[in-house]
Amino acid sequence: MTLVVYTESHGEVESGFFAFFTQFTRLGDYTFVTKQFCEISRQFAENPRAKHGRILAYNTEKFWRRFEEGFDDAMQNIDDCVRKFKCFKPEIVTQSIVTNGNSSLEDELDLGNEGEIVPIYISDDEKTVTIGKYNMLANQFGFMAYYAAHGGWLGWSPGHEPDYAQPTLQALNSSERLYFNGKKA
């Protein structure tokens, strides 16, 4: 489920989830734990004076390799899931592919100390947001935050919404920062 973000520094940049692996959100060369990305987005939404933050980022290539390695199994599990539940439930497919019910995706990927701290800055005029090397209009950041909290284009499956999703969506929707709640700044 790809989301294209328009940056001033790098043009169009792929963002969003790694297909149905929703535990991680990406922005160009960076990969963030979705929960952490939503938490920092919520902090910015709730505190309109906050201008600086940081998030742990991982190299995107490691995640693509894991996805490609499990692609055939993923397609079979999607087919099985659709037949059994009569709909597509990404969290069930992801759980069965990635973890076999025994370990988390973070453990399987063996992230260890591979991450880097990436700064996040909101400009004083609130028009741009910089995440590491990517500089974007604030509304692009707002849209990316909403996308991650909402569960992508289709949203989370009923009953499988992560605990951080609703608090983040509520903060975004009620934020004084207009680019979070869809109103024009």
C-alpha cells in the first residue's frame, strides 16, 4: 500500500506501508515503526508549540528483502485468508507469514542496533516539515500521519486496530495545526 509524498528536497517519494506489513511505515530511504511514527505525530498534533522531535529510522532495503523473500507465501496466505474469512485481513496474513505465531517482526528482522536517530523539524511558519533528509510541505506530513494512523487506504480491519490508532486520529482531527485535520492552513 504505497502512498506518494511530494517533497521539496527529493520530489515524489514513496511512503506508506510495506504492502500488508503495517508494523512499519516508510518514507523514501527510511523505515519507522508505525507505532512510533504515530506517537510522534500525535505529540506534534497535541502540542502546537512543539517544533522538534526525533524518531528511530531503519534502512528500507532490509524490509524489502524480507517482503520479497516471503512474497510467494504471502500470496498463498492472502488466498487462504480470503477463502476463510471472505475478505482480506492484513493483520492475520502478516501474523502467519512473518511470525508463524512465535516472534515479532522486529525480532525476525533482527534490527538490533541498526537504526539511526532522524530529527524531525517543523518550520517556524508551520509550512514545512523536515524528516531527516526529506523536506516537505506540512500538509504532506499531515497526510502521511493520517495514512499511518488510519491503517492505509483501506483502514484497519474491525477488531484489529492497534491501540495507538484512535488516540492518534483523534489528536490529528482536533489539532490546532490545520495540516493535520485536513483544513487548509
